[in-house]
Amino acid sequence: MSSLVVRNRGFLDVNVYSVQSLGGAQARLGTVVGASTATFPLHAHDLQPGGLLLLRIHAIGSRQWWTSPSVSIGDGVMAVLDVNTDMFGDCSTSSLHTILTSDSTGTPPPTDP
């Protein structure tokens, strides 16, 4: 389906979870060590109804949690999570956004005459 790239810019390792329903059921996608990048596949069961991705991250060793705003995921769209933590594990300056990975409109590229 799609994927999630997590760029952990802090020094603390973080666990990344997808929030699967409005009721709060979540599934662990994985751990990203400090100052590294990891990619996780996204499946339909990781998304909320309507193809929305909502993430929660937890800095290991802290009591801090951060919940992202939701973003729409579909064909040709990849999610990117930039994790920023302070020394106490506060992730509140993190951000989630999407990027286009291909032309999902099906329009062929222009040709030279």
C-alpha cells in the first residue's frame, strides 16, 4: 500500500504506533533509535476509516507521548514523520506530513515533438 519514513532527529529512541480507530486502539509499527531513519510499511489495518493515518510516539525512558494530526494516505503518497525530542522526551515539536512518490493521476509524461 504505502510506507512511513521516520526521521528521528533526537537522541532518545522512540516507539511508533498507528492509532487504528477513533476509540484509540493502536498497533506498534516499530522502534527508531536516536539520530537515525527507519521505514515501515503501512497496511490498511494501520489506517483509520477513510485512509487516515494517525500516529503516536513515545520516547523510551520517558513518560512523554505525542499524538500526530491525521494525514490522508493513498496510492502514490508516502508519510514522513520528523521526530524531535528534548532531553526529557518531549516530542511535541514533531511533525507528520505526506509526499507524493509517483504520479497517481495516470497522466503520461509529456513527450518532445
